[in-house]
Amino acid sequence: QIRVTIVGLCLLGTIFVAVYFNYFKGIDVVYTHLFYVVIVMVGLWYKRYVIQLAMFLGAFHIVMDYLSNGAFLMAPLLRASILLFVASGIYFLINQLECSHKNLAQVMKSVGDGIIVVDLEQRVTMLNRVAEELTGWTNDEARGKSFNLVFNLSHENAEYEVVNPVDTVLKTDHSTTSSNHAIITDRYGNRF
């Protein structure tokens, strides 16, 4: 709901700016660049409405320009076309990104090794089936939790410490391996 509120406020704000400057003040200001903010937000959050929004904003711009100048000019038609072109591009790119994300998720889920995906704050974003079995956490339960909570890694000898592999990867930007003596303890206390 916060996204709808943000988009609504931005849309109302840009429409207010357009009406105020062009219609009431009679100042010919190119305000359409403000429309791109709303178009990008809608494209990212509500992809299926981005083209309709661009059509609405383009038509709005053409009407506002007509009310200000008393004639249909080429510049507003061109700007409206550009809005539609940008919205179509955003729609296409978001579709491609979603397809890639779905394909990657399918690959990650089908791999025979345990895979835990984390964000830069070391919060779990995904576990595959093998990682669920090793940690005792389901993907839904683990999402948003700290990596260290979900993946309890220790050394078989309590005197030694195992370095968090995510810390190493984030610091060095290279993959890492754990020692042969590392033990995973699942959420129920079972050790592997």
C-alpha cells in the first residue's frame, strides 16, 4: 500500500505542477521529465499498468498544451510519443528481468548442492531444497533472516573457529571453501 501511496502522490504532484505552471501561470515549462519518475516507479512496481499510464500522461500533456496554446503543436505529440516509447522499453526490460529471475530460481532449486542466497546485509533471500534439508529451515521461514542464524557453521573441534564464508566473499569478492572439519548444525541441533 505504501507503493500505491507514493505513486499516487507523485502522479498528483506532477499533474499539479503541469496544471499550475502551464494553465494558471501561462508559463510554458517542459514538465514532462517529471512524468518519467512516475513511469519508472509504476514500471518497477506495477509493470502491467506502465503503458496505460504513459498513454494517460501523454494525452494529458497534449490536452494541457492545447489549453495553453489554443492549438495542437508537434512538440507535445513528440513528447507524448517519447513517454510511450520509454514506458514500452521499461515494460520490455522488466519482462526480461522477471524471466531471467524465474529461470535462475529454477536452476538454483534444481542444483544438487545446498545453495543459500543472501543480500549484502547477509539476510537470506533464497534456499534451495538441499539447503532446506541441511539447515532445517524452509525457504519461506529463512527469507529475511540472518545468514548466521540459518546456516550454523562450526568446527568439529570447539577450540577452533570457522570463518563465516559470506564475510569472506563480501570482503574479497571471490568464492571460498570451508575447511574439511566444518560442521553444519541445523535448527534442531542435528550436526552434519
